Amino acid sequence: MQNRDFIRDKTNDVLAGLAVTSQEAERLLFTDDLMTLAESANTITRAYNANKVDVETLLNAKAGSCPESCSFCAQSSFYDSKITKYPLLPTEVVLQRAQTAKEGGASSFCLVCAYRAPPERDFQQICETIAEIVNKVDIDVNVSLGFMTRLRARKLKSLGVKRYNHNLEAAESYFSKICKTHDFADRMNTAQIVKDEGLELCCGGIIGMGETPQQRLELGFSIASLRPDEVPVNILVAQQGTPLSQVPQIPGEDVIRIIAVWRFIMPKTILKIGGGREIHLKDMGRLALKAGANGLITGGYLTVGGNKPDKDLRMIHEIGLHT
Ligand code: SF4
């Protein structure tokens, strides 16, 4: 079967509710007909998610000094990355940032902290902050605090947190190359706790860390097995001082390919282009939103800057989509 016919066949299968196999996903990933792949991923996106783009703003509410060894991360205490480190931000500062995110057009605000898991005192302060935001700002509140217990997940749910972010980061077969202080099963466990306790799950990963294209698919299938509501696709921004600082940049076309194929694997989720978009995709960011992605993070990331929200909102409207 010609590549184009194969892609269209698989598109019809996905639209009919059928899953793609790993062999089929691999054939899609390596197709020589990238335009048909992108258009088909867009067809699936529009069928299940219409024209809406989910725009999120992040706040790094506690930066650096994390005891974990994730080799892509400038916030790990294992590496001398020269980022600005600071303890947990006071409630009034976080509240102000949530208000600014709302005024900038974001539909959700994600409070992120660099911990393995917050110490109890910090967790209590985070809970008070969440309660303030939920009461005073009309925005979806998401959080990312590292490893979770059932009790804490329940508490966050009771406060009105909508979604909890916990990425798998890398394929299981590659995970030991990027982290020594915890393993893939630890990450799956927290993701499962989040689901079990009724929070929405945001769970994605990072591509361009030296993994093979097949490992990107492996990661996609592991994420899909958790049935997440949202999947961030981050692209490594090699940070000075980290072990991955010299990893060659992944071509923008490879990013488009994996976004498109993850859309076939996870037809209904919010597939969000995360960190690295502005550096690796440049103007292909527009194409990504017409090739399977239906979300983006605006206003910068945890340790690197990003586009201003008005620039991203303009781009979304220019390509006929809306927030
Ligand atoms: S990715 Fe998260 S857990 Fe890993 S070092 Fe960075 S902040 Fe810590």
C-alpha cells in the first residue's frame, strides 16, 4: 500500500475509534509523506477537539535545589547550572501571577515547584495558596509538585485543583540514562495515584535527549496507557552545566513527526507543545498546531524564556484557531 493510502486508512481507523499498533505507529513516523501525515493528524485533532487551543501559563514557584538527578534539568542540585534558585514564593506573589495569567488570556495556570516531594510545611503553604487562587481568580489551577501520596492528591482535589502534572520524561528503556535517583516505575506510580484520586492527569515527556525515534514512540504508548487528559511534548533545551548540555539539537521536522504520530496514538487528549518550542520549531510552531497539537505554554518555561502571550494568541487566531 502507498504511504498516502496507509496514512489515510489509519486516520479513518482512529476516527472510527480503533487504536494504532506500535508497528503502524512506526510506519507513520518514518513516512516520506510528511504533509499527509500532518494533515491527517490535524483532521483527527479537529474531529475530537474542534478548533480550540488550550493556552497555559506556568509559574516556577520554587526553583532549583532539587535532590533528584534528572540529567536534562537545570534545577537539579547535582549540576552547576547557574540558574536563579529561590525558596517557595509567598502566596500573594503567586496569586498576583495567576491574576496576570488570566488577564493575558491563559485558560489555565500551572504552579510548578522543584521538589522530589514538598516538605509538609511547604505543602501546607501551597494548599493555602491554591485556596486563594481558586477563590479569587477565574482560571483553572493545575499543579506540579513531584511525587504524590494518595492523601495529598485527595487534599489537592478537595481544594479545587483541576489537573496534576507529572511527566514520564523518557521511555522506560531509556530512563536509566537520564536519571539515577528514581526510576520509571516511580513516575508511573504517581501518575496512577493522580488518576485514582480523581484529578485530571497531565503527563508528557521530553524528546531530543539522545533517545531513538522508536523510544519516542515507546514513551508515547506508555503515556497513552495512563489515559491522560493532557500531554505536554517538551523538546530538550540543552542547559549549560547539565550532562545533556552537548546533545545535538533535534530537527524541527522530527518534532512535527512525533507530535503527529502521538496524535494518532492519543486522538482525544490535549497535546500541548511545551518547552523548547520557540527554539526548535520557530515558525514551525504554527505547523505543529495544524499537525496534531492543540495546546501550548505561553510566557516562558521553568528555567528558559518563551514568547509573550499576545504574540502566541495572535498566531493562534491567524491560523484560524481560538482559545
Ligand atoms: S525534573 Fe523535576 S524531579 Fe527532576 S531534577 Fe528537575 S525538578 Fe527535580
